[in-house]
Amino acid sequence: MSVKHSDLLELIDLEQIAPTVFEGQPTRYRLPRVFGGQVAGMAMEAASQTLPEPWPAHSVQCQFLRPGSADRPIRFAVERVRDGGSFASRNVDAYQGDVRLFSARMSYHREEVDGFDHQLPVPSTTPPDDLHSAAELAHDRPDEWPQFYREWEQLDIRIVPTGPASAPASTTGLTAHSQVWMRAVEPLPTSRQNTHNALLACIADLTFLSTSLLPHGLPPTHPGVMIASLDHCVWFHRPFRVDEWLLYDQVSPTAYGGLGLCRGAFYTADGVHVASVLQEGLIRPVS
């Protein structure tokens, strides 16, 4: 399937083939391998279906071990690690055939109404209504913007232009900061928080690692660079919906030896901090 021909929920659609084993079909698109974010989202959906209580996920830590093929289904094996009074834990491994592609740990937390509550101020940005969609940019300026964005028609992605005031410059003299607005084009027919969490884990991988290339003056198409996510960690702080605008504030604090580190935060349109993300990936120059 292709994202432009499917509902966003089909990205994490699974068939249960045993009590703790699930299977999903990866989306086919221009990149030569399975999109890692989709594997992470499917793994989260698989794990949440084994919970005795519908507790929301509060964290997921993923490792991408090998590239996968979009021509073959992916099998997700869930290990029930712990079901406690306040927390539940799951491990998930993803396979194509006998080859393990991916491994993750998820933690779920019983909702608590009492407790401390604080966050840092939402960063300044440009409202999404004042921006062009990434699909429009990819259509109008194909030499600068990856055609990959045109295949995500069920997701409205709006990239905030990088300017001198975006963030302090890195040691290269260029900023290592980017911002993106995202939301599903159509309303999603579910309020299940773990479904929205799984979708956020998926889309958080779309624009993240390319932030580590900004200090080196490379366009979003990143010519001459091999780029791949190696790990992907998300913490979910507060409820949200993926079919409502989310600001993804992204920064790359360091890169060295072919590896780039990125950290990010998701905010609702009214400034509520709902999730935090960390990722390290391969950014290897190639001839």
C-alpha cells in the first residue's frame, strides 16, 4: 500500500496471529527500505493490544537493527515483561522471516489525576496556517525537497522556514534547529490514546534526523549522504490527538564520526508539551 492511497491508521494496522504475535504490511514508497517510524508505530500498537488494562504508554525505546523490505510482511513478537499495579512493561521484536529488524521496550502507566505539573514555555514559531505544506514544496521545488513528502497525502506537514532567529548557531556557523507542524488530514475515528501515541512515534521519525544536517548547509534532499535512524526514543507526557495540529520543535546538539544526535518536543497548538523525542542516526557522507 501507499500512504497517499490509505487512511493514516493503516500505517499501524495489524493482524493478530497468536496471543502475543502480530503481523503488519509495510507501506511502499520511494525510499529503498521500510520506513523505520512505521515499524516503531506498529510495534507500539502490537504491545498495547496485550495489556490487561488500557493504560497509555509513557515511553518507548527502539533500536533499528537492519533495513527491512517493503515487499514482505513484518512479524511482531511481544513479550509480557511486567503487569504491576501502576506500570506495565513490554518488549517487542520485529522480524521478516528469521531476521530480526527491530527491537523495542515499552512502558505503560496507570493514569493518575494527582501530582506535580510543570513545563517549559512553548518556543516561538510561525502558525501553520501561514505556511505551505511540505507536499507543495516537494511539487514546486523538486530539486530542494524530497519527493517522499508527496507520498504522505494523509498527513499535513508544514515546515517552518529556518531563519537567523531560529536558534543559536552551531560551531559551523549555521543553526541546528528546525520546526515542523503536523496533523492528519482527516479526523481519526478513535480517541484511544495508545493509537495516537503509536502514530506519533511513527511520524516523529519523518523529519527528525535531517535536522542534524542543517549545520552543514545540506538541503532536505541531503545529496551525497547516507542517512538512517539507529534508535528512536519517545516519552509521552500528556494526552493529544494526531488529527490536531502538533508543533515538532527539533534540535541537533552534536554530530561526530558519522553519527548525528537529535532531540525534539511536540506541543499542541495551544502550547501544551505532550511528548519528547531523542534519536541518534547514521549521517555518513558518501561519494
